[in-house]
Amino acid sequence: MSYEAIAIVMSGGMLVMLLTGQRIFAAIGFVSAAAALGLYGTGAIELPFNAAFKLFNWYPMLTLPLFVYMGYILSESGIADDLYGMFHVWFGNLRGGLAIGTIGLMVVISAMNGLSVAGMAIGATIALPEMLRRNYDKVMITGVVQAGSSLGILVPPSVVLVLYGMIARQPVGRLWLAGVVPGLMMAGLFIIYIVIRCKLQPHLAPIVSKEELDMPFTEKLKLLKAGIIPFLIFFFMTGLFIMGVTSLVESSAVGATAATIAAIAKGTLTRKVIEESIRKTLGISCMFMWIILAALCFGAVFDGLGAVKALESLFITRWELTPWQVLIMMQLSYIVMGMFLDDTAMLVIVAPLYVPFIVSLGFNPIWYGILYTITCQIAYMTPPFGYNLFLMRAMAPPEITLKDIYTSIVPFVLVMIFALLLIIIFPQIALWLPDLVYNRG
């Protein structure tokens, strides 16, 4: 059997196992182990051993449990609820103000957690019922929550970019900084769309009644305290890192410590909050550790096969595609896979193959990591089996149907495609900030 055929069988076998409902790390690990034993014999036992030590020696992995813990502490202690209350009062007198405030909430939650599911959970349980109660159009606001929550895998500290950095062997600090401007740009585009649509169709977003917002200005200023805590945490966590005061791992420890102190100051750091946050953190962290371990083994087998050279020969030599045509094909493949798989599964399947190929074509792997992440966001929201669609269906109030969910994402997907095209045409949107920070010396 040729190396190309072995690579196809490995990828196909893993995809089949994932579609049968197997856990991601088990499917990847089984295919990797079977292929390694078949190709290299008993010497293949060195692969998982070396992968484990490579994982344990990769210090940025220490950031993963710390950032996840920080997000859960802020969520479980009620700080996120207070934050939405602030947005409600300050944006409630604008047409579509609560929808705009929800996007702002999602950006802050993304900067505190790094997981899209956290933003989805908070948006569906706090923001969505509140806007429905005020007669906002259910289709529009369902799209707002889904689009806003997708920012969690782009805005630092993105857990997906940590995983990409590990598999693609790229510095996580650069990846996080590369996600800042695109993430804020996309949030800004969402807000512009909401403002324009609510201006053209005022019935979609009624203004909050004056009675609800009738409070002294001093009371409104007090509500701003809800936004000060997340801002300070984000500043100490990310600002100190950008200024070079702390390292990547140190900034994650600063964020986790600051979140704990904030919960203590608020008086909500109970035993139940601590236990729940630690339990969820342990579950998420262990899951990603197993996935990365399996992905490293899978990548080692692929490297040994020379699959990257085979792919390059197929696309460039036989099909005579240009580098940009190859890039477009790769992005389209993410859209297709995203209809059936989540971002982690997609990344593990294609990163060992795509990233070295991207580098050989002359593209920047940091820039490509942002393209991958945005395309994942689009794929999450693409029917018929987009990951976010079913997540929203599970969390949304009963009056929101699956048809509403499918219809709601169309304009936001178009906005995201526009943002993706901007970053493809102007790579410095993603690369300006990491180049500025890392090249200042």
C-alpha cells in the first residue's frame, strides 16, 4: 500500500470512528496506535511515550486549566450576571441596545473564559430570556447569541488557539495577540449590522421602557462597577503580558488569582462555587490533555509517512493549483467538516497535514491559525449539523424552534465571511499586534 493510501485510510478511519460517536481522543488514539503498530512494529510504543513527554515539557499548557478556572469562577460567582445588568441599563435606551449589550457581554465573557460554550450558556440563560420578555424579535436575538458566543474561540485566552499552537508548534502568545484585532473587528461588524437592521426595522427591537431605566445618574455610575472587575482582570492578565511584565504562564496565574479575589470581594465565593468551578476545570483540562496527546501521536505517524509531501505533490504538481486556490480548498474543507464535527476534531484531523503544507506554500502559520478559527466559527453555525445550532437548541427557551435557530444565523454568517475575506486580503489585521509586541525589542 502506498503512503498516500495509508494516509487516506488513517484519516477516513478516524472520521468514521468520530461519526459513530466515539470520544475524540479515543478515536484519534486508536487509529494512531493501529497505524503505528502496523507500520513500525513494536518500536511504535515509543510514539506515545515521546508525545507524553513533549506535552509535559510544553509550559504554555499550564495556562489551560488556569484560564478555564478563571472563567468558571467568574461565571459561577455571578459576576457575569451583574455585567449583563450593567449593559441592560446603559444600552437599554438605544434601539437594539440590549442586543448590542449582549455582543459586548460576549466579548467580555470570551476574554474571561476562552470557550464558546461559556458565552453560549450565559447568553442563552441570561440575555435571551431578558430580550424575549421585552418583545425583541426571537429570530434576530437567537442569531445575536450564537454569533456573539462564537467569539470565545477567537478572543484571547482562546483555548482553541492553545490547541492549535500545540499541534502546529506555534507560540500561543503570538496566536492570542493575532486574535485580538480580528475578534474586536468581528464584534464591531456584528454591532454595525444590529444597528442598521434595527434602524430599518424598528419593530424588531423595542426600546426599554423609561420606567425601567428611570434611576438617578449616580445609580447608573454605581452599576459600572460590574464592568470594572472584568476590565481589571483582563488588564492585569493581558495588559501585563503585552507590556512584557509577565510571561504567558504568569499572566494566566494572575488572571486566575484576580478572579478568585474578585469573587471573595463580591462575597459569592462559597464552597459550592469552588467545588463546581474546580470540577468543571478538571473535566475540560483533562479532556484537552488527552486530545493533544492523541493528536501528537497521530501527527508523528503522518510525519513519518511523508503525507505533507504527498499532498503538495497532488495539489501543486498534478492538479497545478496555485497556493491561493489550495488555501481556499482548505477553508472549504473546514466548512464541510464543521457540519459534522466540532473544532477540536477538525483541528486534530487536518492540522498535522495542513499546517506544514501551509508553511511550504509560503503562508504565515500564525495568520493561518486565525483563518482556521474564523472558518470554524462559520462552520459551527452552518446547517444542517452545525455544532452551535444544536447547542443553542438544547439551551434556548422552548418558544425558540429549530427553524428559528437555522434562520437566525444567515446574516451573521455573511458578516463572518466578510470578516474572513478582509483578513485574507489584509493579513496585517491579524499580524499587526503580535509583530508590534514581539518585535519591539
